[in-house]
Amino acid sequence: MYRGRRNRGNPLFTLLIQVTASTEFNPRILIAGGGTGGHLYPAIAIQEAVLSRAPNAEIEFVGTKQGIESKILPKKKLILNHLWISGLKRGSPLQNLATVLKLGVSLLQSARLIKRFKPHLVIGTGGYVMGPVLYMAQRKGIPTLLQEQNSFPGLTTRKLAPKADAVCVAFPHAARLMKTKRIEITGNPVRSGFQSIEKSEALKSYSLDPARPTLLFVGGSQGARSINLAVADALQELLKRFNIIWQTGKFGVPEAASPSVIESETARHHLRILPFIDDMQTAYAASDLAICRAGAMTIAELAICRLPAVFIPFPFATDDHQTANAKSLCDAGAASLIADRDLTSAVMIKEINRIFENKIIGDMRTAITAFAQPEAADHIAEIALSLIHK
């Protein structure tokens, strides 16, 4: 055995070190997924967890130029490969013809990417962009792993699952809807740092009054028109009592919003309007109640941050899975629900006041903690690395 200073000048010891270094295994992994934050942020969480276990891993992402990934990943100095692809449009035959053409091109792009990068594993986190690259990987015998966030798996996930080497799901219901070699109920992976921010520091970063409770209005990474309209109409009333952080998304502030309210002295101290929030960790930490959609990743992040919510599920989600997501938390006393069709400023104000006036916000915070799965990303990373054939 070689040990200590005595061996540092030994040529055999030097050769052993060189051989070890030259044969060190650096896994190469492609992660495909995006379009929305619900597909992108799990990909980032998995990448972080893999690197914590395998620091020498080479990881590249696959997405589109139109998706949220093209804005977020370059800021993080992560490598993004673009595919020319789009999803099917209901009732639009001409656009769907273009989609078929794009699919053919994206398959060729995926084949070239695989030839260049030579991945040991390809991971898909949802969205149509993962289809071509995982399909080509499966054809070439490269191990693949799927991560499904929702209780009802997406079409691309269902098509790829039978030949995937592992599928990681958040909901037992999703596991029952897919046939695959190996399925694991892991929960949804959440990015690091979601529990490390103090409320006082978060409020200071937004320059908000710590004596007031803070409401967070967010409609997902792309915004929500119905929520924006209700908030615009409710602003004057809510600003009498609350701080407000309002992510408007791509729709922006509705024209119905009163300029005199938005530009008032009260708003200057208690209202923050942003088109998009990059740092959701700080927004969650600053808030006492979220009013938002009920996407699976939103729920996972809220649970980690112990932030109760009033859910307004997206009414056109596949099989209305957002309502199912929300009801599981409502039944546990961790959230309340307003159907999108019932949403008005008056209904929203009444529900928010009910929660604070009845002083149930603390009980809701305790209840939502039970849904937190902080080890999900690490569990998925462990499964992913076990699939790689060295």
C-alpha cells in the first residue's frame, strides 16, 4: 500500500495516480424538457443533484428557442441545444403540417447531437421537445429516464414510457397509467436553495413592510389572464391591508387596472409588479399566502417553502389534473380552491380575508409541510446514475 510522504517521489506511485486520473469516468448526460417552467425547473433540479453526486459529469440541455429555457439556462451559463420543433395545434391543419416537417428536422438534429455528445444517459422532464431526442436515444440503445410531474402523464411521456429504462413520478395515479420497465414514486424535484432564505431578508429585497402580511399572485411562468384581471380589480381593496407581489407574465398588467391605484403612494410602498420572477425562492420566502395555478411543480415548491395557497386551477389542463392536484391539498387543510369560472375580484377578496380573519394561515402552513419531498431530486439523481453503463 502506498501512503504518506514516503511514496510521493516513487515513480510507481506517480504512474498509479496518472492511470487513475486517465481512467476516471465522466458521465455525459443530456436533459431534454422545457417550454414552461413546470418542465424546465425539474430539469435544473436534477442537474444540480447529479452534479452533487458526480461532480465530473458533463451535462447539456435540449430545448427550443421559443421556450422559457432559452431565457433561463443561458443566464445560468448552462449549455442549451436547440431543436426546431413545436407542438400540435387543435383545429389548425396547416400549422400541424408544419409541425410534421419540424418533427422530421428535429429527429435529424437529435441524431447529430447524440453523435457529437455521445451521452451515456438521456433524461426527459416533459414537453414535446423531449420526444425526438429520447426517441433517437432509445433507438440507439442509450439508457433513458423520464420524470413526470403531474398526476396525468403527458402524451410524449406516455409514448416514450414503454421503452424507457426508468420513469420517476410524483403521484401514484401517474404510475398506474404507464407501462414501463421500472417506475419509481419519487416526488417532484425542487431546485436547491428554496429553504435557505429568511423572511426578513426576502422582504427587504422587495422593500416591503414587514408589519403587513404579503400576498403573492402568480399565474405560472407564462402568467394567467383570469388571475390578472381579478387582481387588477381587487388592488385598491387589498392594498389597504396587504403587501402584494404580482407576477403578470406575458400578458402584462390588464388595461382595466387603475393607473391611479398602481401609481399611488400606498402602491409605492406595498405593491411590486413584475412580468416574470427569476428568483422564486425569494418571492416565496417574502410571502404569507400564494394565489396561483395548481401545477405540480408549483405545489412542490410551495410545500418545500411552507407557503399555503389559494389555488385557481388552469381549466384547460389535461384531464383537469390541476383541480385534482389542488383538491389533495385542500382536503388536508393546506390550501383552498376557487374554480377559474367562479373567479372574480369579490370572490378572491372574500377568500383571502376569510383565511386571515379566521387566523387559519398557521394551520395551513403546518398542513402543507406534509407534502414536501426535499429528497426527490437526490433520489432521481441516484436512479439516473444507476442506469449508466460504465
